[in-house]
Amino acid sequence: MIRVLVVDDDFHVAEINTAYVARVPGFTVVGSAHTAAQALCCLERTEVDLVLLDHYLPDETGVQLVRRLRLGGHDTDVIMVTAARDLATVRGAQRFGALQYLVKPFTFTGLRERLEGYAALRRAVDEGAERPEPGQEQIDRIFTGLRGTERPRPSLPKGHSTATAALIRTALTTGPAPLSAHEVAARTGIGRSTAQRYLKYLEHSGLVALTLRYGDTGRPEHLYTWVAGAGRR
């Protein structure tokens, strides 16, 4: 079982990421932290294989934390999961040893593919450790392990219309985002239950990212964002 520490300054985002990790076989979350100091404390007292690390932390940045970990002799693997997409941050994360960089908002499918790629990398490393000098083929498997397996996107299920899916895509990509199912329904002219059904399918397919907004009632509102670079339906 691969032990994961989730680090994010937003408590609700940390909960979502924790739930995502729990859905991937072979992974378990052993801790959650909301500051760099808390993350370091967890790493000192808990065995952790992989850190899912946000960049925007209140006491120092995620990249600064990765650098401090490496200088301190921590070899725990790191995957950045953050909204930061400036080149300096991306290059800094790479320079200090982050294995992958996943930009928010992301879907469960996006995170799952990174985790499955990481698991493949660990298997390749473990196999290579059995040989004092692994061959080129084994080395190639180690270096390509994090790429994961490309999955063809499924066709629309029975009862779903390509035209309706296109309407929802337009609503999510041409106006302010994220949107709730009610807002999508209002923008497209379709029923709310239909919008919810399509949004659930699109989120499951990796085309739409789901986030939660908590109000005064305590019941979260589901908000949806089209994933940048996702294909058309």
C-alpha cells in the first residue's frame, strides 16, 4: 500500500483530494496538512511514500518546502497539485525533484492517472533494484513510468445527445466559471436534472472538474469547470 500525505491550505480541497486518493486501489492517505510546518511534522512522525503538495501554503510555498525536504535528506516523492502555472514555479518544482505537476482544477481521472503512473514507476524501480546495473529497457521503464496509460474517452452512453453535451461545453467555456447545475441549465435551456446527469457523466469522463462551495447551510454546492485542453464531445 502506497502511503500518501495530502497538503493543501484549503480544508475542503484537502478533503476532496483525500477522497480521490481513497478511490484509487493501492493507495491510502495517512495524513493531511494545511501548512508547510504541519507537513514537516507529519513527515517526521509518519511513514509517507508520496506527498500531494499544493504550492500556495500560508507559511511558505510548496516549491520552497520541496527544496527544504531535499536539503534535509527527505527522499519522499512529491507530486505538485496546485493552481500555480507560472513557468518559474513549474521549473522550480522540477529542479527540486517533484515527480509530476497537476494543475487545478483537475478531475478524479487526472489524479488517478498520475497515481497509477507513480505506482508503475515504483514497480519499475523495485524491479531494477534486484539488479546491480539495470539494462536500458529497465531504465526506460523507470523514466517513463509516470506517463501513465492513455485511456480512450468513452462514447456518450445511451440516452445522451452529442448536441446537448456540446451546449454544456459551450456554457462552461464561454462564461464565468465555475457553474452549478442550475446555472448550466439556465444558460442552455435544458432541465436541471438533465444538466446534472450530463455533468456527472462529463466529470466521470475527465472532461469536467468538480469543486465544492460551502455556504451557510453547511451543504456544499457542486460547481463544474471544463478542463482546459479537454476534447470536444
